[in-house]
Amino acid sequence: MIAIRGHFSGRCAASGEGCSASSRGAHSYGSLDERSPIIASVIVLVINARSARLEDFGIGDVYPDLRGLGPVTTDYRR
């Protein structure tokens, strides 16, 4: 799992109630053009270490507690 702090925005491509605006609450949308942009401060990527494939991702405003997953490595390079 990789968690990155920053400023992220985009439009949800999921159908129905699969889109949410992080902790601000869930939204239902009509067509893609009617969907409001999602703005968040954290993006999380779940990558399979064996295959190096992206398994899942999400955006929100809450940084996950990575310590619960095991040893944590922090990289401050810019």
C-alpha cells in the first residue's frame, strides 16, 4: 500500500452511488458530464508486490494508519 499526501482532483467514472467525495458524503450522479469534481488530500494505491499490478486505489481526506499493516517505510524525496 502506498499513501500519498497532496492535492488531488478528478471526476468519478463509477456508475450509481460508487462515487463519493471523501468524508464529505456520498453522491449519486447522472451522466459523466453532470458529475462534480472530487477533491481530496490523500490518494492510496494498493499494488500487488508479486505481480507489480495495481489492485485498488482510492482518494479521500483521511491518511490511513499504515502501521497496522506491518513495517512502514517513509520516503521524503521530492
